[in-house]
Amino acid sequence: MAIFITGGTGYLGSYATEWLLRNTDHELALLVRAPDYDAGVERLWRSLQLHMEADEFHRHLDRICFISGDLREPSLGICAADYDWLISNAESVLHAAASLNLRSERACVNHNLRGTLSVIKLARAIQEDHPLRRFSLVSTVGVAGVSPHAVVMEDEPLDWNRSDFNAYTRTKKFCEHMVRELLSDVPCVYLRPSSVIGDSRFGETTQFDMLRAICVLSEWPIVPFDPQIRIDIVNADWAGHGIAELHVREDLTTETFHLSAGTESRTIGEIATAISAGLGKRMPRFAGGLAGPLEGVSDLLARLPQRGPLRRIGTLLSGFVPHVSADMVYDNVRAVRALGTAPTPFTSYGAKPCAYAKSVGFEFPHRGLPETLDLSNVPPIPVRPMA
């Protein structure tokens, strides 16, 4: 029996995939946008080379089944033979795939709403064939909506009267609602990461959007925020590994977990001090009264008709500023208790990914699989590869 995973080759999903490969003996059925087995291997290698060397990656391939598909397509774009195989052989579903496009309603509807509905329909078919052990949905703390200066608890119900931050958080809120309504007879877990930035163990990263926004602001002599505002930032190694561990744990007594920094979230002033010291820069000054004007200007720049540096900066900041200005943190007591470890404060590692991102021009230098690894000699895998 296999764990069916969507988004297992994404940034956060790669951490979950890596943890499952190293810490369990589960077979993994990965939904990938790849036309054949070799293309699936290459896509997974691009994702996992941040976490392991090629020889270890090669040894894990016998536990991977690549399922060709696309969230936006009917039945996830999975061929009939693979769909039937999943119905018979999936023991659980870990749904991590999503569009994080904060400004595009269309992208979020197509990926998050339509895609999640298709995953739910597959889960229903599996449940009718044999009981699903668990359906885990990777959501976001942003489903709590806008509640300035709040500490949001893990057991708070969704509040449909609150404003949403953006299209992404709005559609993820409804994804949670669909799972609760349509899979009420299936054990479900809702995993809500906060802003995931960098790895606490090393500077390398493959995700740069939030880092780019932080680096842009670090270059300004005046930071347009109140230095006492808290930012809930969590390290990818804790959040991603937590997603995988909570999915396979059999002893969970609650269903919702915030994979967040919680009440240990650091303030903008503390973060700026740590990053400035780490990068050898002068400490910036703060002007909290400029946050509103910055949000307006960023939104205008993001709407420019032509692509270019100004629109790119506007897009980055228009998604970043509202979250920062809200001064919201997300209680993580349940998650910390269940995992037995707490996330690493961003102030203790944030300078490393910032320095790395700038050194590679905000683009990860992906490597191809070494030629010495002959994929034609991969031993037969116990789960059926993509048709």
C-alpha cells in the first residue's frame, strides 16, 4: 500500500517527501507533471537535490511510483489504469499541491478549488474500496483571515465573516471546508504552515519569493513598518518534516495543527537587527506610518500592464506587506507537543538564506543527475510506475 502525495516535488512538499523516504518504509505514489518515468525521476531529482546526494536519491527510487497528472485536469489528468491502481493501492492521501499565486483568482480557483475537489473525489473512491487511514490537507494559517494583532489558536473554527488576505488564503479556506463536508467519514488532518522561509541548518534554498521581499526591504535606509510588529516565520525543515510525521502518526488526538513560530515569533526590529548583523549591514531606521502608503504603491506597481522590475517588486511587496502589517501570530502548542520539537527562530538563521539567495541571483543552480548513474539499471520497483 502506498501514500498518494500531491505536491511532493514542490518546495515544502520536498521536505515531506525526503522525511518519508528517510524515516519510513512507505511506498510513495507521487502526482507529477511529467510524461514518463524518466521525466518523473528528473523532476523529483530537481526537488530532492537540496536534501540528498545522487547516490542516496538513486537508492530511494525503488519506493517511488510516479503518477502522471495535473491538478487542473478532470480526474487530476490521471489515466484510467493509474486511477484504478490508486483506488486499490493507496492507504492514505497527503494533499500538498496548490497555487501560491497571491494575486491570481483564476490560478487559485483552478489549482486549489478544482484540484482539491478532484483529490477529494479520488479519496472518496478509495474510501469506498477500502478504509483510508488518513487524508491530510496542507493548508495555511492564513485561513484564519485578517484579525490584526491577534494570536490565532489552533482550535479556532473558521470565521467566514473575516476578510481574507488574498485569493490564496480565500481558496484554501474553502478547501478545508470541502474536506470537512465531503470526507466526514475519513480521518482528516489539517496542517497549516505560516510563512515558510529558509532552512535552519544551511543557507541553500530553492524558494526565493519571500526572501527576495526581505532582501529588497533590507536595502532600504528606512523600513516602512513598526519595529514591534511580529512576523510568524517558520523554518522549512521543521514545517516540512512536521507535515510528513503528522501524516503517518497513529496517535493524534486532534485534527488541526499550526506549523508556525507561534508566540515565539520575532518582531520586525529583532529580525532586521539579526539580518543586518549577519550581512554586515547598518541597522535600518523604521517608519511605521509608511506601511499604508507602501501597500498602495505596491498594489499599483503590481498592476502595471508590462512586465519589468517595477511590476516584479510591486508583486512581491503587495503580497508581503498585508501579512506583515497585520501583526498576527499563530499558536503552535499542539504541533510542538506532537512533534516534540519547536521551530527555530528566524533571527538565528535568517541571514544565511538571505546571503545565499543574493549570491545565486535568486535562482537555485539545479544540477542534472550524474552520468555515472545509469537509470536503465534501476531495479524493478514494487509499485507500478506510470503507465
